Amino acid sequence: MADLALYLGHAFVGYIVGALVRDKKDKLGWAGKVSTIAIIVMVFSMGMRMGANEEVISNLGSIGLYSLLITAIIVGCSVGATSILRRLMGLDKKGFLRGRKVEIPKDVDVPVETMEEQGKSEEKKFDSMTLMVILAVLIGGFLAYFLTKGVITDVKAFDNVMGWAITVGLCILLFFVGLDMGLEGTVIGQIKAVGVRVLVIPVAVIGGSLIGAVICGLILPLSMKEALAIGSGLGWYSLAPGLIIDHGFVVASAISFLHNIMREVLSFVFIPVVAKKLGYIETVAMPGAAAMDVCLPIVERQTRGDIAVFSFVSGLVASFTVPVLVPLVLTL
């Protein structure tokens, strides 16, 4: 619980700072660069910690296989739960309620175009950012692996140093996540815009992911705590693995990283198929937290503008949930 308070505290402070300096937003363009550096340093340290861990190195093949199976099960359960909920809400495949479009209230100012432009901007960055994260993990892993062959003599002390670096990186990252939300100042308005109904959708997305995680915990050689922590990542590959490894679960962190990367990449491929075969609302469930940024333009292009708002808010709620749910599961 102390870790949970630490992470949420940094995010909350970031939000307060962002709200206080909102009028100076144009002068804070450097904040995104610092956040990116924090992510790279954190995942590099995570890779170093994994590369120095004999259990991870000796199980690389099974880690990849488990990640693929976990992704298929968790995404399938998340989409399935969302599909059931859509029907219970009386929405058809295209998200219409009793033959009418689900309208956004006209008296609430919701920057849908801004969200779509943000998503398109993030989509352009997807390849480069994902590539940087993957390279940082790989370079860190290979470097630590070779250093442990002679240079690093005290692996335990090295692991403690990397753990400290990951914790610092997580705190910096969550501070800037809160800062960004405080600078935008539109979180409450975006949730109000689509009403209570939209808040039920991320519940199905998160609940389905956790159901899939329980299934994985029953059929795979993972503890239930590890499986639930992996499922609680909800596609946030730059945060969830760091939270998991910060609690000492190195193998689960490696699986979490690959799983969340796979969830995002597979969403790009299968969102058009899900939109056509299952339903528009179901597309929101596939990427989890990424539904609010990198996968937003894909959802909007394959569905409609109002479904993009559902996607954004669902991803927003999922993103709020990850730094709470992952540490909570690991401390139970």
C-alpha cells in the first residue's frame, strides 16, 4: 500500500501543478521530452534487471509463448465481456440505442476533433516510440547479461540499484502523466459529455481482462497474483511492467511487457475485423488503455466520431486504473 500511495501521490501532485500552471502550457513543451526520457531510462533499467536474472534468461522461449497465450485469452475475454454489456445496454452492433444515435450532449464542450488529432499524432509516433522502448529493453538486457559474466560480481546489489532506478522512473513518469492531465483540464468534461453509460464500458473492459487473467492463472504455470497483475496492465506497456518488477516479480514483468506490446499491436490489426464482425463498441475493448491515444484514430476510422469519444473515455478510465490496480493486486 505504501507503493500505491507513492505512485498516486506523484500523479496527484503532477495534476495539481498542471492545473496551477495551465495558463503557461505553451511554455511547457519540454515536459513531454522529459517524460519520454523517463520512460526510456525506466525500461532500460527494467531490461538490465531482466538480463541479470538467470530465471528470465533460461525461460525466454516460454515467456514469449505465455505472453502470446495471455494476450489472446485476455483480449478475447475483454471483447466478450464488452459485447455482452453492449447487448444488455440495448445497443446494436453499430452502437445505436433503439435505432437512434447515442448523441453527445450539446451543452457540454468536448474537443472531439482535438482528441482525434491527438490520436493521429500519437499514431505517427507509434512506430518510433515503440521501437525506442523495445530497443531500450533489449539493449539493457543484453548489456546486463554480458556484464554478469565477469564485470558484475554482486548480482543482488546490482538488482537493488536497478530496482531503485525503476522506482524513480515510475514516480517521474506518473508525475508527468498527472501534469499532462492537469494542463489539459478536460478530464471531467470528457466524462460528463457521454454520461454515466460510457463509464460502464471500461468496467467491462477491465472486468473482462481480469477474468482472462484468472483463466491464465489457472492454466499457466503462474501464480494467481502474477496473472492478475499482468492482466491489470491493460495494455500500458511503459508502466505496468515497471510496477510489477518493482515488487520483485521479474519473470511476470517480462511477460507483462510482451503481453502489453502484443495487445497494442494486435489491436491495430484486428480492430477493423472486430468492428465489422462483432460491433463498434467492442473495438474499444481491444487496446485497453491505448484506446485513448495510439489506437484512437483506428477506432474512429473504423466506426464513427461518437464511438471515438467512448474509446477515449474508456482508455482514460483504464489508464487511471492501472497505477491503482497493479500495486493493489501485488500487495494482496
